[in-house]
Amino acid sequence: MSDAASRPIDVMLANNNPLVLSAMSEIFERDPRFSLVATSATAEGFLGAIMRVPVKICVISWNLPVLGAAKLIEVLREQENPPRFVVYGDDGGEIPRLAMQAGAAGFASRSVEVEGLLETCIEVARGKMVFPFIDVRKMQRDPLQSLSRKEIVILEALAKGLSNRDLSKELQISANTVKFHLSNIYEKLSVKNRAQAIAFYYSSKTASD
């Protein structure tokens, strides 16, 4: 096992409920697979903390004051080597779908055992997307709207024929960050590769003209 694989996963937590935040903190602190870096009760406090100390996984509630989780995810995903987000909350409504559209990598329901949240974080840290069943038809009404500003820029550049190296130079981001954004674009557009993403982009442009 490599050092990277055996090293604890850096985690930061944000929840507007102090009791939930305290309980979650205790759970992550007890688990040797994780290293709890910081906690916050607000999106602004969380943003300030993660700008100082980057982490791999962020576990956040959806209704974080004042920015909200969606805006927080959008802001941080514009950074180089952004963290991966797990939204922790009730799964009875639209939150899982909205979290996926915002760019979260996973969703864990408060109704399941705590181990479910920990396992979701582990899978997300491995690069997987972890969500309950989501009616993707609702997302496919206009999938381009689910892309962040940076992802739209990358998709437009992709459509011009730019390679990953060209994208990295033009956008001044690392090659790994380019791959991360492309993976998210493919996931959101339900395509498998750059050719399908480009075809989707042009077909969407044609339909809107």
C-alpha cells in the first residue's frame, strides 16, 4: 500500500446545526481513515478556512448560511485542485439532484447509518460519484445549465478542438484540473468522451438558434 493510499483523508465539515456539526466532528475524529481539519457553521467561515488549508473532502449541509451550498461549491470548484463535495441532508426532496447539478461528487442521507456517510466520503475520495437514484430526465431538460462558468468555458474551448495541454495553457490550470473538469462535464452531460461532449454542445447550440 502506498503512502498516499494509507494516509488519512483530509476532511472539512460545515453544518448550520451545531448539534449535528458536533456529532459529525466526533464521528470523523474517531475514525482513523480521516483527518478532521476544521469545521464551520456558515458558508463564509468554511470558505475562509478552506482557502487557508486545502482539503480533499468537504461534507456540507445544503442550506448553509448565507451563501448556501450551491454557491459555495461553485466558488471553490473554480480553484485549482478543488476539493470534492459530499452534501449531507434529507433525501426526500430535490436536494440530491440539486447537489449533483451544483457540482457535488456525492450525497449522503441523514436517514442512513453513520457508516453510510463515512463510506460515501471514502468512495468520493477515490474519485467516484455517489448519489441515490435521481430522475435524470429532470436534469436533461437543459443539462448545460448544470455546468459551472469554468466548465462552460472549457466545453467551448473543447468544441474549438483544443487538446488537454492547450486547455491547460489557455486557462492557466494544471493538466489534472483539466481532467477533473472534463470528468464532471461528461458526467453532467451524460456523455462518455470529448467527441460526444462536442457533439452535445453543437446540437444544443443548433437547437437554441
